[in-house]
Amino acid sequence: MSDENKVVAETRTSFGKGFARRLRAAGKIPAVIYGHGTDPVHVALPGHQVSLIIRRANALLDLDIDGTSQLALVKDVQKDPVHQIIEHIDLLVVKKGEKVAIDLPVVVTGESFSGTIATLDATTLAVEAEATHIPENVEVSVEGLEEGAHITAADVKLPKGVTLVADPETLVVAISVPAAPVEEDETAEATAEETAEAPAEEAAAE
């Protein structure tokens, strides 16, 4: 694991919205660590460092909690819906060698057959992976695929050590031909005809 993921966490005993606001004002993020049958541990994390780390999905933190090292997986990030400020983070205790259930982002690579488009139906795939070897994403190649082709979860080649949890029949990518756009001239002509007909119908009604 990269040294960049080593984070010093400060234990905290104060709670509530007011205290959380003061923490954030001081450049820190309130978080809770749970799992493996342990009591939840409430901590404060360095805001800027952690904000950079969690840009990557399923980030793993190597926490230093009062001198004790603890691996923790980012399970949930709560943000202010307007300002997008991180308000709270949920962390799951993990151990080296154990597998964890995660959702991996799906990335489409390649180009489908000329004139077709690839529609991503599932943006993530539920999988299991070793906690200390979680890939950033899974890649799905659509190179040369023609209209009507589709890729299911079972078709996706997963990285080494990763196993599928999602329904194998889950549709991930579908290849289709986009519908022909309505010509602007035809649309304008139809609108003009409707406008011309309206007064005539009104006159007839009178």
C-alpha cells in the first residue's frame, strides 16, 4: 500500500452537529470505524489528505490511531448536497488477506462498429476482492462489436483475485444504432402547418 494512504486519526469523544461543524472548520472530517465485532471508534481525519485519497473508489486507509495501526475501507462518504463538503465518513475495519464486498466502477474501452453506440447499463459491478488488493475499476472492451451485441456481468473479465457477486445475467453494456434525428426543416414545416390549420378550424367552429 502507498505511504500516501497512511493517515493519522485522532480519537474523539465529543459528538453532535455543533462539534462536527467545528471539526470541519478546523480542516478535519468526522468519521466512525466499525466492523469485526469491535465497538465503533469515533475519529477525526485530516480533511485535505483524506479528500484526495477518497477520489479513488473503495479507498483503503492505513490508520494510525493512538499509535496503533488499523486498516479501514471507506464504505460511505456523506456530503453536503449543495456545497459538496464532506460531512462524515464511515470506515470498515479490514484485515490483510481477507476479502471484502465492494462495487467496482465499470470503464468502457475501445470503439464499437461504425455507426453504433455503446450504452453503459451498469456503472458498477458487485464483486469480492482482497482488501489490500482492490483494483480501481473493471474494464469492458466493446471494440468492433455490432448492433444488438450485449455484455453481461458473466462476460466481464475480472482482475486476478476478484470474484463476481452480482447476478451473472446483469446487463452491463448494450450496442445499438442511434435513432435518426428528425430534420429541423421537417419539424419547422410541420409546426407551420399546424399553426395555419388552427385559425381555419376556429373559423369553421364559429
